[in-house]
Amino acid sequence: MEESLKVYVLLTDTGTIFTRLIKLFTKVPLNHASIALDPSLEEVYSFGRKCPRNPWIGGFVKEDVRGELFDGATCAVFYCKVDKDAYERLKSRIEEIKRDEHRYKYNLLGLFGILLKKRIRRERAYFCTQFVAAMLEENGITVSAKPSELTTPYDFEQTKALRTMYRGCLRSYIARQKEDLRCAAN
């Protein structure tokens, strides 16, 4: 029997002005999506701020969920099981984007597409939920009937493709994972 692995989706609310603005339109509490390759959230990727203090410079990012931007963040952690091949394809695709990150842009225009319910395709440009949905879709995990360009955080909350693992304070989740790892090592 083939080994199954897990891929994680992290939804957060960092409380920044930008996320509060997005929340005005979405009316949902968690408005940033990331994809993670491990439950301890060491390998977390998204499209977002390149500089934590500047919301206008964005692109592909390896996120530091232990850093200042996520201090005080609330979150939901979801997971889905994938086979080893799908996990390796996903990891490889993320590595490919990481190597060529200078060729990728933040799809700010695409956010307006969500407001207008109009798909706006841009080559090598993503916003956070679009990126996570596209990475999952490329590996056979359908989040929504909508295309990735119209995927919202609420779609991740509602999909049957993901299982809820945790809801609450991000710092508490990280501390719990660290404790679980410490206990498993003993």
C-alpha cells in the first residue's frame, strides 16, 4: 500500500490594515492563505508581502509564521492526504517557483476580479488563495468548482477536500506542535 503524506493549508488573520480592508469585502475572519509541507509550519509558502511592513510590495514568499507579521494572528490549519508522487510534485513545483521567484508577481488586479466575480488571468501572478488553490489543483485536489482565480478563504473553509486540524491562536498552535515533537522524540 502506498504511503500517504499530508499537505497543510493555513488561513490567518494578522490584523493588519490590509487584511482589515480585505475583511470588509469578504466578511470572513481569516483572509490570508498559505500552503505548508509540514505540520510544524516550518515550510510555509504563499503570495504576500515581501517586506512585512509594506503591503504594496508583494510576490512569492516563504513565510515566517513565527515572525512579527504573524504575532497575535488567529488561524485555522487544514490538511489533506496525498500520495507520495503528488507530495513530491507539489514540493518540486514550489521549489521551481522559489528558484524563479523574481519572475512571479503579486496579482493585485486579480483581487479586483474576485470583487467583480470575473476571472482575471495573469501569467506568473498570484494572490494568496489563488496560489494555494492552484498548487492543490495541480496535484488533483479540488478546493472549489470555481477556478483558482476566484477562490476565496471561505472556499477553503467549506471544501470537503480538507480536514480541519486546528482553529485559534497561531502562537498556541506552534507551541503545541513544538511540544508534540518534543514528546515524540522522548
